[in-house]
Amino acid sequence: MSLNDVDQIEILTQRINDAYELKAKKTELRSQIDATSDADTLRSLQEELERVDTDYQSQNITLITTYGINLDSPLEYLFLAQRANVLVQMEDAGEFALTGELKTSEEIKQFQRDRSLIAQLGQRAEQIQQTLPRVDDEAEKAKLKASFEQIRALFEVSNAKLFDSYGYTFKRPSKTQNSVLDIYSQAPLPKLNNTPSVPNDYVLIGALESIEANLEFERNVNAMENAREEAKRLTRAILTEKDTAKEAELREALAKLNETINANSIKMIDAYKYSLDRNYKQIVTKARLYIKLTEDEINQQKEKDPNYLVPENGFVELLSINDVDANLAFQNDAQLMEYLRAQLVQLRQALESEKDEAVIQQLQAQLDQASKDLTKINTTMTEVYKYSIKRSYEYVVEASDLYLQLTREEIAALDLQAAKTTE
């Protein structure tokens, strides 16, 4: 189906977003329910889940009756804007006026790319401006000021071109408004792998079956990503460099770097079928957890064995984690611990500088809850993995599987090939 009424499209977009948020909230609550053993907390979470589910069902019924969209069906929905209006606020807090029109889906995509690049320039200029007051070295400050002026000038020119091309500007509040929206429904993707935690459209393309192989793969991927980032940095520098000789040096450096990137890309495809231009997932199937020995533990070992040699980095193997689900659980729990630790630091810092009593009480309540959550997850981690926030650990991948996300066209080709083989 296709919608060509701006107001109807905005209403549909809001309803879809609300429904997806409620659906995500249901998943989050179910996860919390599975993880809690406290009766009061469990009751509260179940009551909240019932409320959220009621709101979600109401939203979904509206989508079904109004648009024929059922988010609980096995169908997948695709929303593709074909035309969009560009609007700019004419006065402070005033009305938005139509200043441009994007007439095809390709033009919309190009506009989004152009707007994103210019927004990045503006953000970079703002970052430098915020950094300047904290720089004491005069030479460094002068260099930053020059960089700021160059980036700011490029931003101004690019923003003017954006307005000329599309009617959009960063100088005033501006927005886009879809005016023609096509809605497609399609069959769900087939399951291309046997791993529940991996999305359906990812297919197994290889395995790394040793610590050395996994470390090498990680180093190679990091090197490729760092090279890509350096290429972006050089490109930005070329765009802002006014000295002809320096610009030539930068272009030469970029050309050499691109040659290296292309050569290494071929090697990565040959070795792993891996390209930074595609989406991948690396799923750990086996890992080892190492713990750093304390001085007391080292002394105890030496008392038992005078010839005891302390490991070079001070870490010894604590345990192995030998399947996909266990490794995913460990990674999620470890990430949650780090998140809660960072949250506690931020909340304590906020409390130290806050003067408003009402805000202080709110921050203190958040701090108490985060501390309680951290204690709870730390207890679980200690029981299951002998893992504690008070110790130092290394998580070393021993074996992993690589999965590649296929496009619908590639999946269709696979199905066609399978059919020919069957015949």
C-alpha cells in the first residue's frame, strides 16, 4: 500500500515507533523477570509487563484495523519514503515553511548522506571550540584555532550548498516530512544457521579454532578498521588544507594508504571471507577466563613449591566457558557490571556538584539502585564464574564461528541453487 497524506504518514510513523518501543519493553521486562528471584520485584515486573502488553495490543489492533499492519504476524514490513518535504522554521518558535522537496527515494538517501557529513563537520568544530579553553600551550592553541576556522569555513560553505540543493539548513530549525510512503510486506527470512542467538539471515562462513587464530583475526580486523579511520581523517584534512604543498603530501599519503587497504582487503577476503563493507558476527564457542594472582596467592604458591614460576603477566587460567550460550551470558553479565560501575562513578560525580535538594534526592535514589544492582550481578558472577569486580581478569577467545549477513537477493539465489540441485 502507499500513503500520500503527510498527516496520515506522521500518525502512522508515530504509531509504528510507539508499538516497536512497547515490543522492546516487553522483551526487556521478560528478561528481567527471568533474572530475578526476589518475590516483590517479580510481582512488580509482572504487573508492569501486563500494562505494557495491554498498551502494545491496543496499538497493534489500531495498526491492523487502520492500515492492515499486524506486527505479531510472521510478515516483515518495509517502509520506504518516495517523496519528502523539507521545512525550515521562519522565525524563533514560529511556523515551519516549505523550502524544498525530495522527489525520489534515491534523492532522499543522498540528502541524508549529505546532511550527515555536514552535521559531522559542525560537531567537530564544536568539539574543538569546547577544547580550546582547556589548552594552555599557545602553539597547540593556535593550531587548534586554525583547524577550527578551516572546519567552520567548510561547514558554512557546505551548509549553504545544502540549502541551495535541498532547502535544508543547520542555521535554523529544519526538518523533513515524508509526503509519499510505500509500505511493503514480505515473508520472513529463512533460518540460515543453527545458532538461536544469531539472526536468521546470517550464514556460517568459517571457524577460528585456536587462541592464536582468534588473536590474529582480531589484530587484522583492528588494523583494517584503524586504516579506514585514518583514510577518513586524511580525506577531511585534504578538504580543509589551504597550503598546496601540504595538500599534495596528504593526497600522496592517502593514495599509499588506500593501496595498503585494498591489498589487505583482498587478503582478508581470501583468509576469512571477511570484508569491512559487509555485516558479520563473531560468535564465541569456547573461551578461557584468566585471573591475575595477588601477592598473597603468589607467596602461597611459593611456600608450596619453592621452584614455582610466576606467569609472565601474572595471570593464571581460572576456568573454561565451553558453549555459545554460556559465553554470551558471560559477555552480557560482564558488560552489565562495567556499565553499572561507570554509572556509579557518574552518579557520584553528579552528586558532588549538585546543589538542588530535589535533584540530589533523585540522584541518590538512582545511585542506591545502581549499587544494589551491581552487588546482585557481582554475587551471581562470583557464584557462576568466580568473577568479582575486585579482581583483574582476562577473557581469551579460544574458538569462534564467523557468520555473514546475506541480502535478500543472495538468499533468493541460495534457494534457487538449492532447487536446481534438488532437480
